[in-house]
Amino acid sequence: MIPFISPAYADGAVAAGPGMAGQLIMLGGFVLIFWLLIWRPQSKRAKEHKNLIAGLNKGDEVVTSGGILGKVTNTTDEFVTLQVADNMELNFQKSSVAATLPKGTIKAIK
């Protein structure tokens, strides 16, 4: 016998856990918390980003997810062309545009 572990004796009592209704309520609570904390904010951000990409126009000042600032010079269905310096234009996928900036931001930084 192991000296540090005391033996457990059953006294014939049945341990009652939560019933089926309690388990369903707990499961519903977990689903609700998952939806409120994870699913809903993520879908809201995705919707805002989709609207941002759809609203890109020539002349908008944007920043990419890589941190590159530029002015939109051309847009297609999948790509956007940014002027990042004088006589330098780079092509990016529209999904890499992270945010639009107020007009004049690029001039204020230079």
C-alpha cells in the first residue's frame, strides 16, 4: 500500500451531475460566448475590409499591410497600382491594402 494515498471507500451514494437540460444550457452558453467574442467581431472586420477594397478610387492615399504608403493610380478587379515615389509605381493585390489615409498625409510625411 502507498503510504501517502488514502484508500477511497464507496458508501453506496450515487454522485449526481448536471442533467441533460443543464448540459444543453452550458453548451448553448459556450456557443453564445464563442459567437460574441470570436465570430461576430471577425466577420465585422472582414465586412469593413471588403467595403474598403470595393471603395478604392484613383487618387486615394492608402497604406498596405506591409506598411508601404502610396497614392492609387490605377485599379483593376484584383490589383491596385500605387505611386510610392516620383516615377515609381508598384502593383499590389487589393487585399493587401490595410487602410485609407486622409488626403495630404503623404505630403505631410515627406
